[in-house]
Amino acid sequence: MPRVNVEKKVLNENERIAAELRSRYDAERVLCLNLISSPGSGKTALLEQTLSRLPAEARVAVLTGDVETDNDAARLRQFGFPVKQITTGGTCHLDARMVERALEGWDLADLDLLLVENVGNLVCPTSFDLGEADKIVVASVTEGDDKPSKYPSIFLRSSLVILNKLDLLPHTNFDVEQFRENAERVHPDVPIVGLSCTTGHGMDRWMRWLEERRREVFPASVESGATGD
């Protein structure tokens, strides 16, 4: 069978499962967010800081993907929220079937927010819908400010860009304004949140975005929300 036909079949099957997941999320009013970045951009650190700021009663869960280890899940479980590791065994992305299997045993009615940490990669995860409401791309100042130009697809498909590790900016030649221009050239008016998981700078804006986004997707959601407001 030609490779293009195999890829089309895989993507079509993924779309079918993703659509089923999206229906389940919508029915239970769960905001699902898919965090995508290259390795080392700080997705797990961002999730650590996010979970640490949530009240204990927040209805939040995390799925985290990795090629081989469960290191990220171990880091995140300390905050007391449901966390599952998806180990792909070499696959460079999560797909909808992996997410569907990982959700077994969880009652979505108990959740308001599901955070999915994808495998570190800016290419493969872009093509695979997980049923999420939004893709969020996480970049850092330790990478090139030309990332949006080199990987336009993920920046185009993302509802939010997070620029992480701003505390390291004085030690790099990263041009923040050039990064913004590159991102907006690919995706005009895309929101960009600059932050540092080390100092906490910008985390309040990210937490506000989470709450506001849930209210946008589910206007009649309960007042407590995912972030405890």
C-alpha cells in the first residue's frame, strides 16, 4: 500500500476518535488543552507552576506524553491532582487513541480542565487532533527567535503562544520583538504570553487566560471554574 494512503488512513482514524473525544468533552463541559513544544522548552515546569497555583478542590487532570520515561508524571503527581503518563515507545507524538485509552477509569464529569502535555516535538504533534479545544505552543528564549518562521504550522494552529524562560533573556541573544513579529506574521493577532516558571513572572496572566478561555468555551460554567475563582 502506498505510504500516502497509509498516512491518510491513520489520520482519518485519528480524526474519528478525536471527534468522539471532543463530543465527550463538550458533553461534560471539560476544557481540553494540548500543550506542544520542542524538548526543553519548559512544558512540565509550566504545568508544575500551574498546578501549584490551583486550589486543592480544582477539578483538573493531566495527561503527559513521553517517548520512554514517566519522569514528568512523577513530577506532577506531587500536587495531588489526577495525572497519567502516556509512554509512546518511540512515537514522536500523542494521538487520539492514546488519549482515549489513558482516559479509561476517569469520569470526565469530575473534571473542568484536562491538560495534555504532548511529546517534545514541533512537527508531528501538529497533525494529530486529540479532541482538544485549543493547541498551545510553548517556546523559550533559549531557542531561536525564528521558531515561528521555521515551524509555521504549529504556530498557525495554536490559540496561544507562551514564551517561557524570560529570566534567562539577559544570557541569550534572543530578540523578543523579532519573535513576536515572526509569530504574528504566521498567525496575525495570536495572543503571546511571556513568562518565567522560575520567577513566576507572567504566571498570573496565564492563569487568567485559562479561566477566561473556559468561560468562552462554556459560557454557563459553574462559578468555581478550573482555577478556583
